[in-house]
Amino acid sequence: MYELAKALRKHDFKVLSYINLKYDKMLGSFDKFASYLNFSGVYALFYYSGHGFLSGDKPYLVPTDATTPLECDKCISSLCVKSCIETNPSLLILDSCQIHGTDHSVKPPADKKK
């Protein structure tokens, strides 16, 4: 990851690089990343390396302060990332393990209708 960031900076790319983020910091980093995409002619590369899981067909990114069983409501949906970059030419790379939500270690999202 360090080498990729270094190579991109060498070619005058703006690079936001974060390591081992807790839930709140992870959310904040997405907001900051999205703020750079509000301009035309911006290309986005999002690279995530870490733990992940699937709940149904929805992939989630796991922050460092996540507890077991993993809870969808305390992890970040990668669809959130996809939605913030899809208006720009972009590349989304998720380099993570993906345990499936049928595993006993994953708690599905809370029903928001309650």
C-alpha cells in the first residue's frame, strides 16, 4: 500500500491513505474521500485491504473496533463507497476476505422499521 501511494504521489495524484481505522474514523475517511470527487475531471481509485464479510449479497468492510459477532450496523457497507464514486471515472478494489453472512459470527442489520 505504501508503494502504491508513493507511486501515485510521484505522478501528482492526491492520495488519502489511512491504516487500521475504527468505525467513526472509517466513516469520516469516506466523507473526506467523497469531498474530493465533487469536481469534474476527477478520477477515483479506492483501495481497501482488510477484513470483510457478506450479508446476503451486500459486502461490508470491517473496522478495527468491530466485535464478534460482526454486526452489519457497526461495519461499513462497501455499497456506500461505490455510491460516492460512481459519478466519476473510478476503480474500486476490495482486497479482503469475505466470510458469508450465514456464518454464526455475523449478525444481520437491524430492522429499521421498528
